[in-house]
Amino acid sequence: MAQEEGKVIVRHEAAEEFVVALLEASGVSRKNAEIVARGLVQADLRGVESHGINRIPSYLSRIRNGVLDPKAEPTLTQVTPVVAQVDGHNGFGFPAAHLAMDTAISMARTFGIGMVSVKHSNHFGMSAWIVRQAVDAGMMSLVFTNSSPALPVWGGKSQLIGVSPIACGAPGGPSSVPFILDMAPSVAARGKIYKALRRGEKIPLDWALDADGKPTDDPEKALKGVMLPMGGPKGSALAIMMDVFSGVLSGSAFAGGVTGPYDMSKPGDVGHFIVAIKPDLFMSLDEFRQRMDILYQRVVGSDKMEGVDKIYFPGEIEQLTEATRLSQGIPFVQGEIDALNAEADMLGVPKLRPAAA
């Protein structure tokens, strides 16, 4: 069993194969299982372990509790030549979001822009994998989603708005990386608190408040309290914006009505908002890419503050991490491997194989 600083190393191919097997054994079609697996493994490859394959036990629990339909297929309704809506029918959010972005890209190729609203969906993992779908097609994009209540509105003390990520992207130039932004409107993503809980780790004191409204470094207490918005009222307003575009507009739940992936009481009813844009609408593609190169070089070449060795473009650190993990494998702690293999035992599929030592 391969180890690195106490971690178990797994090849990304093995991780994808394992997730596909678990999902197929749970009633998910091969096509949809592969979409879910790719999205989760991309998160692990990019170092966003809070949204990686460790989400699988909670997803499978939702299937077993009857609040997520593994056999659901997203359906598409064309509204105008540049607007469509996807109904996720309470299936996995990954296939619904993939169909939405694929449709938005197709419309953008013809009309310059495509917009798709998604309703009755579920958690779709890391937003960056959907942005990457657009970047790989040579498109700019916006990817919004809402989520279960975890943040108070500014001035409030109870959970009402989700820690809903804001994501967007654009292709890079000949000598620069793509621009990929994927950030939560909170100080930290809620998934990072779940990861700390799984790993028995503490969290920074500025991430969350406990049920009594006091700062806490205990992830279990944090999950019973509230996350803190970044920048106070600014982060709160951005979270509300995600609810407007993803929930109110789509016809899905909003204003605290979304059910989280760890809540087994009822369907998620998550909403998404996805836009693809051709980057050569106002100039040639070559000129756009050259301008992206200039932006990249000016950002990473900026004068550095004290203590900073290197400045990175948004998404660049994750792309460097992905390159390393594609060649060296993905690190997990043994407890995470055990939890995943417990699911394999229940479903009668082969266990997750660590990389050879």
C-alpha cells in the first residue's frame, strides 16, 4: 500500500473506476456514473478534496433513504434560441449540470451566448469542473448554484443562505493558463469543515460560529452553528445573489429551502444557472488570447508583498496540483479509504485499490 506522509495514494483511474462501480451498483446508468465520477475525481486532482470522492458515502446514503433518484435522467426544454432549461428530476446534479453546459456551449457556438437554468437538481460537486467543460470547448462561462442554508444574512444569526459557489472561466492565451475562478462567499467552503470532521482536524477560528454564536475550531460545533461570510455584508450579498439566479429564477428551492447532501430528510431541490459565451464576439480569437496573455503576465509579474515568493493566476495552483497528482496519484487518509470501502462491502463491488508501493 503506497504511503506519503501518512497518506494512502490512489491513481485517478482507479478512483474513477471505483466510483463508477459503486454508482452502477446503486442503480445509476453507466453514462451518468461516469459523469459523476469524472467530476468528483477532478476535484481530488485539483486539491479540492472537500468536493472529491469522499462525497460518495453521503450521496449513496441519500439514495438508500429515497431522497435522491439514481435512475433519473435530466430533460431539456428549449425556451428561446439562446435560452434553455434542464429539469434534473431529483437525480444527481452532475449529469444535469453537464447537460446544461453542453447545451449552453452549443447555443453559444451558433449565437454567441447560451444560458441554461437548472431546476430540481442536487449537489454537483466542485463548480470548477463545469467551468473546465466550457474552457475545454474554447468558451467563457458563468456557473452559479444555490445550496442548503449555512450562512446568516448580514446582521442575522441563524442559517438562511447557502455557501453557494461563484464560478467563472475563460480560455488562456498561447503562453498562459486558463482563468478559472471557483470560490465560496464564505470565509471557507462548508465542505472543508466536513473534511476536517472526517479527518479529526480542527478548523481556523475565523471560519464559523458555534450554536451559541461564539468562534469555534471544532468542526462538529461549527456544523451546528453558522459559517461566516467573507467580507461581512459583501459575502452575504453574494450568497443572496446565488439564490436569486439559481433558485428564484429556476423554479427550484431558495431562501433556506434547499436540502443539503448530508440531510436525508427530503430531496435537495437545488437550482443552477449556467452561461457559455464565445470569446471572439468583439474581436478575433487570436486577439482575445493575446490579451489574456497580457493579463496573465501582468498579474503573475506584479510586485510582490513581503513574504510572497510567487503570484498565481486564479485557478493556477489547482492546475499545478492536478499535473502533480495525475503523475503521482491522489493522497487520502486511511479513514477516508475505510469509509469508501465500507460502501463497496455493502454493494458487493471491488474495494478501492491503492497505488503500488
